[in-house]
Amino acid sequence: MAGETILVVEDSALNRKLVETVLLPHGYRLLTAMDGEEAIAIATRERPDLILMDLQLPKVSGYDAIRALKSQPETADIPIAALTARAMDYERQEALALGCVDYITKPINTRTFPDQVRRCLDARNSEPDAQ
Ligand code: MN
């Protein structure tokens, strides 16, 4: 199913551009946020189908943005995949403990990234009470 809305939260313009370039041909509607504060505002307003969340962000960190989004009912069910250049195991554990559906290490692998994103969206669709 194409046309889903994905919010890309990433403070690096270069990384944001890369994610957009790789995902746009797949027909998604892409929204972008450059820090955690903006991520919370846009996610609350637009209710995207998936959020790709960089964990190292200015103003409000990715972790705190995830906590905020998971704690408010209108955004709690939106799947979030963490996107980070740090590949430490404890970070992965923390991201998953906060409710992230996946943990994607940067730099993204442009060949496999679209499938990773697709799996995050499909996981949401397979949950009976997901919307
Ligand atoms: Mn960052």
C-alpha cells in the first residue's frame, strides 16, 4: 500500500536528503522535522503512519521525543523506528524498551532501507487493533 505518510526526524540536512531520495520513489508522503520539539508538534498534528526518529537531536532528544509521543494517546500508537549513527547495544535496548518497532543504524543502506521501512509499516498493519 503506497501513499502512507512518513515523518522523517533528522537534524542533518544531508542525512534527511538521503532518506528522502531513497523513499520518495516508493510513493510515500514525506514530512520532515529537524529537532525533537518539531517532531512532537508535527506528529501530533499530522498523525503519520510511521516516524523515523534520529536519536541525537537538538532541543529535545530523540529519546525524550519518543517518550512524549508514546505518553499522549493521540500519538501513542504511531510506530517509531529509531535511526542512529551510534550502534551501541544499550542504545538499541533503550530504543526498543521505549517502544520503537525497529532500530536502524546510519549510514542507511540505501539498498535495504526501503524494505526495512516497509516492514515497519506492515508490522503496524498486522496488529488487529492498529489504525
Ligand atoms: Mn542527529
